[in-house]
Amino acid sequence: MEKYSIQNRGSSSLSNLENNTVIFKTPLLKNTSNNPILLELEKDGFDSPDEKVEELINKNLINLEYLFALKLLFENPLNQFSDGVLRNSLVTLANPTHFDYYGKQSMVRLELHLRTWVAVLEKICVTPMRLSKELRDKVYNSLAKFAEIHNKTTQVIQEGIDNNYRSGFNQFNQLQQDDKENGNFINKRNYNIDFLLIHLRDTLHSLRDDETLFQEIIRRSKELLKAVFSITPPSTATGITPKDVSSLFSILTHLRKGLSFKYPVSSYYLDWRIMLIIQHNLFTWCDTEIAISKKFQEMILMEYFWSYLEREWVDVADNSILNSQSKFDEVSNKLVKVLRNTGNLLNDFAGNEPLTLPHTLWFGILDLVQTLIHKSTRISTHGLCYYLAIESLNRAPSSFIQFKAIEILFHLSNINNKMFSIIKIDFDQYVQKLNENNPTTDFSEKFQNLLSFIKNKSSDDFDFFINNHDIEKGNGKGKEKCPIQIQNTNLTKKISKSYNILENIANEMTCSIGHEPTDQLYVLKCQHTLSLNNFIKLKQKKCPECREKIEDNEIKYLPQNTIYKNLCSQFIEAGYVSSSKDNQYDSDSGDSDVNSILIKKKKIQEAIKLTSINRSLKSIFQIRKKQHPTYRNAIKELFGKNYKEAISCCKEFLKTFPQSYSMRCILAYTYRCLNDYEQAHLYLHEAIKLKEKRSIAWYISGEIYFRQKFYKDAKKNLQISLNYNAKINNIYIMLGICYMNCLYDYSALVNFNTTLQNEPNNHLCLKNCAYIYERQDEYLNTLKILDKLLSINEKDSLILCYYGEILSKMEKYENAIIYFTKANNVDPENVHNLIKRATTYYILQEYDKILLDLNKIIQIDFTNSLAYYYKGLIYHTMKDISSSMGAFEKCIEFDSDNSLAKIQVNYLKYSQTSNIENSHELFTGINQISNINNNTSLLFVRCKIYIELKKLKKSQNLELLINFIFICLKLNMKNMKKMDIFMTLVLGKSQK
């Protein structure tokens, strides 16, 4: 039987059954019969799933062992049940009479009961059977009682189970107090139960007595998934090709078209139901034509989970932490009343969308994530779940999402407390963030209380299963309860642990040829993976790793676009992906901002190489009276830049003192001054072998790697020199720049700030901090740094221009003009500043001022092709076709490779003739431009021409629209504002 039996839609009870170790967890997942209750039933002759269920529902379901065994049976996707057994199970679980008392396990029992109820209802959804309206109404009406039980259980747990008497207590008074005290329940409220009640309500509502709605959707989703997984064209009966569903998320669009409900449903439920259907298909897949492995199944599911949650994160991207808490509390209080007053199903939903908690879909996806953790033994899957939970916690708009993210993290820690020991540090950092973002609120204290409650809840659930199952403890946590108190931990330890988790994820996404993680993988029959590009380049249809022959019908397409996009920066930081590869995703020949950033970085590096670093290195070598004459002569020649003479003196000295560490360092530095890095590294290697724990050789080696732009090696050796107590000026600046180039932004800022503590006006460090904050889109912090730089020198034209650029990115164009003008007053010949001001004037539609700035640029540099190109665009916007044509032709004269200008000239020539018969020739010429499909600027211009010609048929319009959307999606989130400006600049505001 497949490794699926012990699963759970987020139940912390079931989660802790597996807490000891992965070793003891694995056999439990292989077969539900490993459960002692089910094993006993088999011994007694109950062999079929129906017989086992009938026996269990006739027992007392107050016993958690029986309830748990029943849940396992229904959650096993391979088990089939008769209609009568499903009906009887549904009725039994909808009966609340067993919940007439409250004890320590009441909350655990209620959650487990509801999850078993959900498992039965989900089984009914995928079974060809219909429930009568009367039965649905009966089951639906019982939800009100369960909602009341949930609130009463929460109150009892909040007050303490030992509080048996309260003066004046009666049911009527207590119900009156519920609304007043609900706000206090938050710290000990099990939000899993809230979610399960909502899910049960909406699923019962979605079922119809006149058709089996989900059967057709299940069939269609399976066909769509086949089209995604297979690289060969599927059956023409579906009408779906791999190109149509190259993104997993596009399947949702197809499925939404065929999924409708008789009555209104909550806004989250449509996507939620589709996700459950897709998950069902993946779990039950047994089609030999496209059989999928466990690894493939989990990676597909994780891509879906990340895709769903990415949409949720976008909705709260601009909000501060816990921004929606008050709204959530308000809706939660209303929902309590709604669920407690549930009446006839038809009356409740006639024309109105049911009330639900904010971000219910988000919570539901996290619940499925926890389900996957329960049944998966793959460390990479656990790692992806960890990053999902951390992202959700950091973006949580309310305690609702906080609860689920924390539960997942505790569960991961219980499964593998060594791998996920960094979770304690994550909680610590989150508390710091709460204190920084909300210093006047008690969010931090509430979070600590919530953390304590979930930790104790998880421990209690775990103890229950350990005490009631004959399970041998592994090497994990066992019953040992780790303390809740969060303590500060070394950041280096967190980084190390994070890399261990990330390494397992990267390995699963790595191409066998490129040896780097990638976003589009082909999984071969041998289970080796190739990137899309490398698969296309294969000369022989053999696996490059095991040389097994590749058959087209045995290849599976595995898109990991969303996961790769969200983890790409961490892959780069850890060295699994080269930063140059990442830059290709954002590159665009028309993106002048990228070029300007690169120019800025180059200036920084050159400045530090030629000035401060040289001074720092020379401070190492000093002439002292007691030194050997040859030694002093070597240093004198070095300072006098007589490098050949210095080398001669060094080698002469080494003949007499062959074990000299310092002379090898001087000799290496001298070769470094001659740019002979190979010889320099040779002598440094010898020096390090002589005295490994001396810092000078490590420092010089790091500085040479820095000059060679080998920033990872530079960072490593500079850090070692610090560990050996190097006391050299500017080492932190170099380290900061190394980390910045490797995209370790946090570490870069730490090193720059270390320098700023001693040199608060260090111009280089301040500029680097500004660039990092800009890269992180933290524009307010960027402006704070620039204000500091302007307080040092208010007439720094580069900083004034940079200030204007940041204001433009913040869409404060009027203010940006002020700073561009100040920069121009200081340095009238700064072409970059004039270009930026002209671009900003265009957004403000001040065309005459734009032309003035562009003419100034041409006066400064008459060969500046970019200025002519912009002039051509402005004249075109002003309907001055002749002047526009002349400007574009001038641009081509000075830059013959400017494809954008060539397109514009061809189009203007065509528009002047207005000969519709020549349009085919025009389109042919445009489409023949090399690499046009990989250049977003060229694609935008081509789209503009298509739109302006107004000669397209409906089918062509649709195709262009799809292409245009595809172009937009190719731009990452950072470039969306640039795209808006670009469309204004290229297409014209009237056509935007």
C-alpha cells in the first residue's frame, strides 16, 4: 500500500505521531494496517474497508484511538467504500451528542472528529453518489451545534480546565458573555477548527442533489495534468497542448470554466476546490501511460502551493505586519454568530455569499502543506514547506495565518530537530520585527502567548499518541519538551542551517548537465533531470548521467517556475546559481537603469582598488631600524614603485632566510602590483603553509581575488584574515562590497555599518548602503542615506541626481525634477542627469523641456545615439513625422545596431505611404530582426505598430493579446513600474 495512510489535513494530533524521527515515522506511512486498531480488526476477520468502518462507527467514538483509525481508512486514497457506508459514516460524525463534557483532550478530540468528518465528505465528493436535500440539510444544520461546542471548548481551555465553578454561572449568562470575551480567546483558539467548520459548511453547500458535479471536473483536470506532464502531444480529444498549459497555474483557468455552483459560494472556495481535485488526482494516479513517481508528485504539489500563496502574498505586499488583525477580529466575531445560528441550508445561502474568515484560502493551502509534511519522507519537500511557512509568518496579516505557520514550523522541528533547529532563531527574529514595526502595540506579547499555546498543544498531541501506541522511540525529540523561551542565537549558525536546508532543495531542482537549479525541468525515466535548454541541446537521446536511452513518451515535464523565482536570490547567495544567470532574467537592451547601476558599482570598485586599499596594504610593511638591510631595501623599492628591483631584493633575502613568512607576503604583494596574480598566489600559498594562523597572507590573497572580481574567494579569505585578528583599514569595506556583489545584502550592510561606527561620514560605505536599499526597493531608507551624504556635501551632483532617480521610482516626479535641476546647476555636462530629467519631463508631458535637455546632450556629445532616439520618440508623439524620421536616422548613423530605431524608421516610412499592401513587407522585416522574441523593448514596439495599423482580424487580435500578456509576465515585479513608464514613452500616453 502506498505511503499515504497516516496523513492529516493539519492535525497537530497526527503530526506528533511522527515526531520522534524520520526513521520511526517512515514505516508508519507505508500501510494503514500498521495502526494497532486496524491490525486488531484484521486479526478479527474484518478485511475490507467497509467492514472495518462499520465496526468502528458502532464503537464509542469518544475513544480517540477508534476515531483516529477511522480517519486513516477514509484518508487512504486507495480505499473504496460503498455508498451506504459513506452515508452512515456521514450521519454518525454529524451527531454532536458525544461532546457533552469538557476535558483536557476536548480540543484535540474536536479537531480530530472534524477532520474525520471532512475525510468522509471528501470521499463522497469523489464518489459517483448523490445526497438527498433532506440528508444534506440534516448534516448542515448540525454545524451550528459544533460551532457552539468549539466556542465553549475554547472558553474552557482559556479559563483553565481546573476552574470547575463560577458564581452566577449558567448557560444563558455564558452565551451572553461570549461576544464580549471572544477577543480574549485568540491566544488559545484552535483556528484549525474554525477552518474545518468553514470547509464543511461550504462543501455541503456546493453538493447538489441533481448531479455529481465533481466527477467531470476530476476527469478534465486529469486530462490537463497529462498535457502538462507529457512533452508529446496528448489526445486531440482534449484540445489541450503542452504549450497551452506550460504553467501549472494556467490549469486553473481551464478548470474554472467548467466549475459552477447552484448557490453562491465563498470567494475562496472555487480555487480551494480545484486545488483539492488536483491533489486528489496526483494521489490516486495509477495510469500506466503517465505513471508518476513520489518525488514528481510532491514537486508538482509544492509548485502549486507556492503559486497559490504567491498570489496571497501579493495582496498583502504593501501592508505592514499584522495589518489586518482588527479586521480579522471583527469578521471572526461575526462568523461565530453566523455559525452558531446556522439554519436551513437553502435559506442560509439564497442569493448571498457565505461569510468567511479573511485569507481562508491561504490558511487552507498551509493546511495542505502540513498534510504533505505528514506523509513525505523527503528532506527537500520539508525544506520547501519550511520556506513557505517562514514566508507566511513574515507576511502574516493576522493571528489566523500566524497560527498555521507556527504549527507547521513546530511540526518540522519535531520531525527533524537538528535540521530545523534554526526555527528558534526565526521566531526570535520575528519578535524583533514585531517590536520594530509596532513598538506601541502588544503584538509581540500576544505572539509569545500564541507561540506558547501552539507549542503546548503540539506537545500534548504528541504525548497522546506516544502513550497510546506501541511505538519505539527514535533518536529524535521523543517526549522531551524544548523550552518556549526564545533566546538570541549566533547568526552564523542560522546561515549554516539555512544552507543545509537549501542544499537539499537545490539538489532536487538541479540539471544533470548545467549543475545548477533551474525553473523548467524534464524528468527522464531514469529519474535524472535536465533543464529545458540543455534537453533541447542534446545531440544524442541518452541520459548524460547514466547513458540510458531516452524515449519521448517516458519524459515528464516538471515546471518549477514559482519556486525558482522565490528562492532564486537564496540560490545565488548560497552559490548554487551564478548571479550572471539571474541577471539574464531581468536584462533588457533598453534598460538604461541596469547599465547605470553597473557603472556605479564599477566606479566604487576602481576607487577602492586605487586609493584606500593600497594605503591599507602599505601600512602592513613598515621599515624598522632593526630590520635586515636587504629587507629594508625591498620595502623602499616597493614604496618607490620600483617593482623589479623590489622582487630582486626579496628573492635575495629568501636565499638567506628561506622560511621568512613576511618576505613571501612582500614578494606576493609586489607581484600583485605588477598584475602577475599567478605568481602572487603562489608565494601567498607558501606563506600560508608556513604560518596558517597569521592574517597578512590571507588578507593579501583576499584583496587580489577582489581585484580579479572573484568575490566569493575574496570574501572567504578576507573573513579568515579577520578571524585571525587582522587589524587593517578598509577590510570591512572590501568585505561589504564582496557580499554586495554576491547579493548577500544583509551581510554587506553589517560590514558597511561596522565601518560607519568608526567613520560615520565614510562616503563609500554610505553610497553602498544606498545602492543596497535601492536594490531591495526600500526607497525611504535610500533617501535617508542620501540625506546623510548631502549633509556632508550638498553640491555633490552625483548624489543629487541619484536622489532624483529614487524620487522618480517613488513616482514623485515634481520633486525629482527639483533634484535633477540642482544636479544640473552643479554639473551642467552630466549627460546621465540630463537623460533622467528628460525622461521625467516626458512623464509630466512637458515636451519642450525634454527637447531642450536632449539638445544640450547633443551639444555635449554629438554622437550620443540615445539622445537622438529619444528625440525621435518625442517628435513622433508631437506628430512631427519628418523631424522624428530625421532623429531616428541620426541615431542609426551613430549606432548601426540599434534595432529599435530601425523598426521606427521602417514604420514611419510605411505610415507616410499609407499603402496597406506594403504592410506584409513591413511585418516581415520587423520579424526578421535577430533575437526579437527575447527583447521586451522590441516586442513592445512591434505590439505598438500592430495596434496602430488597425488592420488585424479578431483571431489575430486575440493572438496579439496573448503575446502581449506573455511579454508582461516576463517582466519581474521590480520592472512593473518600469514597464508602465516604458509604455508611456514608447507607445504614447494616448495609446497606453
